[in-house]
Amino acid sequence: MARTGSALRLIIAAALLLAPALAGAAEPEFYMTVDRARVGTEDTFSVDIVVGNAPEGSTIAFPAANDFEVLSRSETNQMSYSVGTGGTGVIKQLRRYSLILRANRAGTLTIPPATLKTSDRTYKTDSASLEVVKGRTRPEKPQRQAQNPFGLPPGFPQLHDPFEDDGPSVDVEVPRSDSDFFLRASLDKTEVFVGEQVMLSIIIYSQIDLASVDTVTMPKFEGFWTQDIQSPSQLSPERKVIDGVPYRAYLLRQKAMFPMKPGEMSIEAAEADINAGNIFSGRRAHRKSNALKLKVKALPGNTAAQNVGSWRLAMQATQTEVALGEPVQVKVQLEGRGNLQSVQVPALQVPAGLKRFDPQITDKPTVTKAGQVGGVRTIEYVMVPQQTGTFTLPGLTLPYFDPESKHFEESKTDPIVITVRPGAGGQATTSSPTTGDPTATADASAKNQLVAGGLRQVRATATFAPVKPPLWSRGFFVPLALAPVVLSLLSLGIGLARSVAGKTSPEALKRAQAKAARKRLAAAEKLLSSASPAAFYEEVERALRSFLEAKLNVPVIGLTRQALDAVMASHKVPESERRRVLAVFETCDLGRYAPGMGEPSARNRALDGAAVAMEKWA
Amino acid sequence: MIALVLALVLSQNAARYTPAEARALFNEGNEAYGRQDYATAQSRYEQLIAAGFGGPEVLFNLGTTHLSAGQLGPAMLYLERARRHSSDEDIEANLAVARQRQGDQVVGAETAEPFLQRLAAAIDPQAVGVAFLFTWYLGFALALLAWQRAAGRWPLGLAAAGFLLIGSLLGAGVAVHASVTRSVIESIVIPETVKVRELPGDRARVAFEVHAGLKVRIIEETGRYVRIRLPNALEGWTEKEGLVEL
């Protein structure tokens, strides 16, 4: 890469073809001045070398030393005319070389003398001593000569001092290697909040003419949302002074950046291929800017808020009283400064009685002259009333963090009440309601539509009895359920045991006999319809006698009625039972011998009497 | 200890509300729901539940309030609890809405729950329990009468057998309800996202994630991890604090 204005060259052979001024010119004038006696290593200072009436063919060698770096060099010519003694006109030509230098080290340094060589001799200026300290001495512009050193007579137009109108001074670090033209990136802030705008500028500073910029490679802006502010297609210079050195500043790119997360963010260097000079003596050089750091602070307190900037929300409806099916347009407008793309406008919650269509969103970004990004977002809702009544569109609230006031703010809109009155109703539809065009559904929506769906509403009433656990989980449930089973099994077991244990006892025998008597009676029941009444009544009588033998434990066969009654009385059988038994025997006697007793009704009476006698006694 | 204190406080609260006071609290919750103050509505319904008045209506309202507020996990929890008390059309409708909003799609899941679970869900344990005891005792009483009688046993015996058969069926229903309730432990995922790991432990590989509102079955528990099973038999371990049992 070419290095221009780099280390001191020992001799910059500048061939001076001095115009013949005056024959028999006087001694050439040749001297050197330094504008400061004490400088810092970060300071620049000016050395002026003035040659007056230089002979033709003379050459000048600038002071050379490794302790200094030449940052720039300029050259001006002045000619003056005066009338000398004897009326002879004298033309004086002065050539002034201005060098901007910077010391490479601290200490007491000496600027060697400049040399002017003519055909016959060599002239030297005085050397100059400088005290050089580290860093900067004071942020002042280099002192310029207040007066015209060449003493032009009054009335002559003052020659232009190129340092007089060099534009504002900027604080840019000049790279030592690329001091003729270099690329610089800068931010307008070093510390911002998440979502706050910071402006990045990529500028070419040049001491020479630039022809064009071929390619520009911008850094990756990871963690940022960016928007181009300026990206000029043609280079347009602006004068700037850096440490007293005039530069042409070409704005290459300008971007508004919005950091998306907190932390120490890095922005890599930009790069560009720059064509310098003109078509006859141009050169192409690759330049790389400086990298940047940006401290991004998290929003204080409420980290859930995402909107940053200064915003104002407004909402208005085209009409607040409409007929059923007549569309209503509600416009929500957000306006302010900040990153419009990242602002989250709350959605409009529309009551169930209004059918809302997808809103149309229009963004109109703006950039102020100061480079502040902002804009206007317009959200247009179209809704068609489906029911009559009064509906309230709730007000919207947009919370945001204002980085200027460093506080959270809210922009609120008022609720809008829309009254829907009954429409014409019953009109035939002429267009499909599924087209998505809200105006097309107007006719179809002219009736009060009662549509089911959505969440079922909460219950208005409830029972307030304490909730009981399931019955089966109560402690008493299982014992209660098992109790009849256990009791049955128990009684069965007891009965079985008793029957086993008491089969041979007199009581058991009596029970067995009584049981046999009952079975016999059951056998007699089968003879109810038999042809022989005698057989039926005999069977009934035998069953009853067997029962009596079992109960009385005495033989009763062959006993007369009176004897049987006496036996029963001796066994303390109640009189009513005795009479019932005797009545059955009487019936059986009659049944065997008396006519008409063979009828089924008579047989039933005998059977029932025997059964009742047995049951009552049992 | 804290749980004990909380239980004591809750038991005191339970005794604090008369039915009239409970009704007033319920109405406050409904009014808050009407003006979309869901936090207040939830607070009132939760007070009622803590006081022992967590009937199906209160649970349904609390679940619906959570659903309206976009809190899917608690919404599913309380609606499912309401469904366990009393399954009706409203509960099913809001449960369907909640399931529609749920973020997980269990691929290959069986369309219906197992028969026994469906049977248990259909049983009213109080009514069936009372009916069981009534028919059971009546059957045994008739059987005893039939046994005691010498004649005319058959009608009584048949009636006893009929009642005992019905009682046995009702008892089986009670047994199914008790068995399913005790053995099938279901929970609802409450946080927005819950990691499910292949093994219990913080370092185990995450197998998949489930999201708020998903109903899972608890298979076993170890430490602060439980093994869950999805309806499609997909299993994994997750921290039990992210789940609330139905």
C-alpha cells in the first residue's frame, strides 16, 4: 500500500523553476519558522519555510529527521511589485512551504535546517528546537501568523490563507499509517438504553482529492435493528479540521441503529476501496475504519416493556351511531420518535357483537433533519355490527420508555362507544358474505345476529354445601357394606353347627319330625286336584298328627278327640291352638265321609287350616 | 409444619362463611369477571374453594376465568376438577376451547379414555354408594325373610335375588370408582413449558417438552421427580412442582 506523507523523507526534491524575476536579483531570502516551542506527541505543529527570490534552477530540501512525521505539506506563491530608488520597478517573488509535523517521541528535539541549493552555492535556514512532551499540551489550534509576513503594501488584495476557512474542528484520531486519507466510524452516543437510537457515521477523511469509492463493506450489525439514513451515491466533501490539519470529509454511510439487547456491544470495522487522485495520476487504496464499542443499558425496572422512544397514540371512529350491518371504521394512529418497526401497538379488543375484519396497517417512517428516526403507524379496523345495542371499544394503552426523560410513560386513548340501531332487516343479499369485503356483508348483516360459540359464561348460581368426599372413602362404608354378608355367613355357620351338634337331641328330633310333617302337608297339597278326596284328607290328617307327635313328643295316633285335647292341654298348648287342631281333624273326618267335601274349596280350607295350625304353633 | 398451619387456617376459613356469605363472595367473583377483572374474580373463587365450597359451579367459574385471562394451565386444572364433580355441556364446551388453545398435540393418542376410566367418570359416587347400600341391605333382608318362612318363599327369594344382583352391580361400580380414583393419578401441567427428561435428575437428557394445560398421568415418583405418561404412552421424568394433581 502506498504511504503518503509518512516518515520524513530526507529530501523531497522539489524542482523549483523560479521565474526570472529581475536580472541581477539580490541574495535569496530563505528562512524557517516554527509556530510553537512546546508540543505534545499527540499534537501537530506547523513549520513554514519561506524562499524569496530564489535563483533559477535552485532546489530546496526540507528538513529531515526521524523524530518527526510529516502529516501534510502545502505551498503558496506570492508576488509583489514595488518601485525602487530611481523609479525602477522591483518584482519580488515569495514561495512559502507549510509543513504540518508531529513528533514521534518526547524530549528536546531539533528540527534540522532546510537547504536551498542554487547553481553556485547552498543556503541553509536555522535549525529549531522544540520541547516535546507525551500526549497533548493544550487543545488549541496552531497559531497562525497574524500578519502578512511578506509585507504586502496596503491596497493589495490579501492572498487567501488556506487555513482560514477550513470548517469546524473535529476530534478524530488520525492513523499514523494512512494520514493522507483514512476511514473513520463514529457514534453520536457512547451509552444508550435498549431500543434507543444511536447514529453511526462512516466518513472518509482525506487531504487529497478522491475520485470514487468502489466497494463499501459494512460491518455486521448483530444485535441491532438498523435503518439507512444517508447512503450518498456521489462523494461530496465537507471541510473539517483535525488537530489543525484541514481535511475533506466525505460521508460514506449513515445509519440509525437500535440495540436490541443490553450489554457491551461491538461494531466491527467498515472497509472501503477508494480511488484517489484523477484519471492521470490516480491510485486505489483499501481502507479500514476503526471498530466501535457501545454500552447498552437495560431498561430500568419493568423489563417487560419493549417500546422505546416517545410515542403518542390516538383512536377515532368514523361514526359512533350506525345501523345494523353498516360498517364502522376505527383508526388507531401511533406517532412519535423511535424504532417504529419494533413498537407493539395493543390490539383493539372488539365486543362480540361487532364483527372485526383484519386491520390494514400502514407505516410511514420519518427522519428529522437531526437524523432522529420515527414515523406514523396507522391501523385501520373495519367492523360490522352483528347485533343491536351499545358497544364499547375499550381504550388502548401504549406503555413506552422515554430515554430522554429516563422514565416509563403511557399514552392512552379514550374508549369509544358505538350505538347500533336496528337496520332495515330482511333484505336479500346480493353478494357473498365470504368475500372478506366488509361492505359486501352489510346487507347480509342487516339482521340482529345471535350467534353461539366461544366460551360458555360463568355460572350465576351455585350450591354452597360443603363438598363431601365420596361415600366409599368414608371409614364406615366398607364395614357397612360387608355387615350383611358377614352376618349371613355367621348365622349360616351357627345354624350349621347347631344342626350338626343337635341332630340326636330330642329337640332336634322334634324339629325333624315337624319338618317331615310340613313336607307331608306339602305332599297333601299335591293331592288337591286328585280324584280321591279320602286320600287327600288322610294325608292332611297324617301330616297334622305327625306334627303333633313331633311337638308333643307323645304318640297321638289312635287317640280320640277328647284324649288328644287332654294331651295337648297337659302340654300347655293354648286353647285356641287346640281348637284349631281339632277343627282340622273334624274337617278331615267330614271330608272323608260327608258328601260335597271333595270340592276344591273345601280341600283348600282343610289344607289352609292345617298349615295355619302348624305355623301358629311353630 | 407450614402445611399444617395452612390447613388450620383453611379449616378456620372454612368455618367462617355461611352459605349466604359464600353466595355473596360468589357474586363478587362473577361481577369482577363481568368487568374483566380476572384477578379479583379468581381471588373470590379461590377463597370459596379454600373454605370448602369448591363445588362444580365454583370450579367451573374459576376455570373459565383463568381461560379468559389466557392462563391455560389453571384453566384446564379447574375445568377438569369441575368435570369430575359434574360433567355437563358447559364444562365440556370450555374444556374443548382450552384443549384447542393447548400447545401440545399428542400424536397417536387414543381418542377415548379406557373403559374403566370412562365408567368411573360417569359414576356419581355419592348416589351410587347410597343406592348400593340400600339395595344390598334390602336384598339381604328379603333373603332372611324368605329363609324364615315355611311357605311362600319363592317370591321373597326372587325379590331378594334381584335386589342382591342390583346391589352387586352398584357395588362393582363403587369399587371401579374407588379403584380408578386411587390408582389413576392425573395431573395438569401448569407452567408455560416443562422439560421432560429421560431419567430423574437435572443432568439427564431432555427428551421433550410439554406445555401448560396438558393432562398427564403420574406413574411413579422418586425424590422431586415423577414419571409421567402421555395418552400416547410417551413417558418421561419431570419435576413434580410443575404439575398439579387433579
